[in-house]
Amino acid sequence: MTAVKDSVHDYISLDPVAAELVDTPEFQRLRHIKQLSTVRLVYPSASHTRFEHSLGVYHLASRALSHLEIDGDRAAHVRAAALLHDIGHGPYGHQTEDLIRRRTGRDHDEIHHLLDGTAVGDVLDAHGLDSSRVAALVAGDSGLGQLVSGELDVDRMDYLVRDAHHTGVPYGTIDHGRLVRELRYRDGKVVLAEGNVQTAESLLLARALMNGTVYRHHVSRIAGAMLERASERLVDDAVSLDEFVRMADHDLLVALDEHVPELGHRIECRNLYKRAVWAPIDAVSADVVELDFEASRAAEREIADVAGVSPMSVIVDAPSRPRIKESRSRVVVDGVVRRLEDASELVGALRAAERIQWRLGVYAPETVRDDVAAAAIDVLDLPTRVTTHV
């Protein structure tokens, strides 16, 4: 076994398959994809990568399989899936995921194409592992795939603890040791054992607190929206989609600085747009809440026209409606498997909090912020109190 020193889990022991997979180009690329993408513009110490996170997910999956007393071929496939679950990410991870999905119809956890005819696929084949089974587990398509991609997955357990550790924000600090020990595999479902409603609630609460403080911080949202717009132009005008999806973070920054400098240079130097509008969900019509990609771009053009500014100076950022995936976690209560949302009163309170925290953002350079704010209020039919000068 190969031992790797980790900042969160101390020593991680890699089995022979994992040790070979780590050395493949597809996995080594994750050294250059930051786990928290634009969040590191808010929290300077959040410089950890998807490489170390993937090792952590592998470690927790191995521990969970041991507690579940699952071994042999089934366990080997789950461990490989846990290790490889993020190799499908594009540059800046989730920040470019929507762009890639729109252009390819493929999510980051659809990795079949990265296992066929690649070094990763060769390692799996050499050890008698089925690439298709590994890819299905990464997508959460089978029972044990829930350990890798589900409501109680080890992916979530690792990134909450790791992100809390590296940002210095304590809200993601969960008892992942208990979570892993109390997992059960029952009727093809991953559940938490009897007496663990509070354990499940802790995961849900940690995610909700980290959302507001870290993952959806307004500076990260602004930088992420700018990055997405710049990346759209880059793919349209300068690089192929195939080249784009395999870039590392630094490759993308260099390409943006060269081909989309009006946004790329701003992102690199943290000279970001400001909030012209920051509107709660109750101040926004249902049509605006539901704005899709094309409708958001059309709104940006209209706002720019009314404000008399360049279309590149306006960004409309309408996040999806708030939802708490963890509320669907399964917990055994009085011998019966129940959804956490049916067993916990805390879920309702957190849903209300998520709704209150939702914001529609309209961003612009500081020099034209007031003009963009006035135009956005007119175009999107918003109350005047939603403007901000933070």
C-alpha cells in the first residue's frame, strides 16, 4: 500500500489500483483544478485542489466499504469510482460546468469518454475492472453509486470538511467519522442507522451554512459569472470545445487574458464588477427567477441598450431556485427508513433560510453601476430598493 500524507485525513493508504490511477495524466490534471475556483478570491488560503479532494473521497469510501463489510470486486469498483469521480471537471470546476453542459449535453460526472482508450482505462483493464461499471458508479446510477454520488455521499463529507479547513470557516466541520460508521446498505439504498437523525441534520446544516458563507459569497458569484461569460466568448471565437474542457485553471486564465482581455484581465487581477442589483426572491417576478441562459443573455442586452453601455458591461445572474438535496437523505427511525425531510423539523427551517438568502444579481463595472441599476430595475420590473452600493 502507498501512503499519502493529507491535511485533513492524516495518512491515506492507496491500494495498487489507486496508486496506478493517481499516476495517470487524467488524474494528475486535477492538481491544477482548484477545489473552490473563484471562492479563493474571497478566502486566500482556499488553494486546495480536486486532486487532494479526490484522494479524500477515496479514503472515506474505503472506510465506508469496510464498515459496510463490502469487499472484493464490488468494493474495488467503488474505490476506483470514488478516486476518479472528478476527472470530468473542466477548468474552474463548477464555474464552467453549465457552459460545458450546454455545448456537449454532458455533466462532469459522465466520464465514460475519459475511460475508453485512455491511461485510466488501461489501468482499470489491467486490474480486471470494468470501465462502464466505474463510470456508472461515478454517476450514481447503481445502488453503491450512492456512496459516491448521492444524498449521503462521501464526496460531500470530504469537501465540507476540507473546504472548512482551508477557508478557515468552521461551519463545514462535520463528524464525518460517525457519518461513515453509521452508514448502512438496506434494500439497495444507502441509509443512516437508527438514532442518527441529528447526524444527518448536521450534514444538512453544515452545507446550508457553507452555502451562505463560502460557496455563494457574492464576490465568488460575480467572479464566476464573469468567468462564464468570458469562457463563452473564448469557445465561440478562439479555442475548440475539446481543447477548452481539458484545460487546467491556469490554461484558462492565460487564454482569457489573451483572447478576452476585457474580462480575463479583470478576473486575473481581481478587478471585479460590482453589484448593481441584489434582489431577494420576494422582490422578483417568477419569470425573472426562472430565467434560463438565453433569457438571461437577452435581458443583459436589453439592460445594456437602455443604460447606453456595452453588452459586455452587464451580467444578469439568476441562480436556480433554492433546494436542499440533503433533505432526501434516508435515516432509520423506529425501524423504518424515512426521508430526513419527514423525520426532522429542522429541514423546514433551513428551506426557509435558503429562500431568504436567494438573490438575483446584476453586475457591472463600478463606473456604470448606477446606470445599469436603473436600467435593470426598468427592464426586469424590480422595486427601486434592490439597488446596492457595496
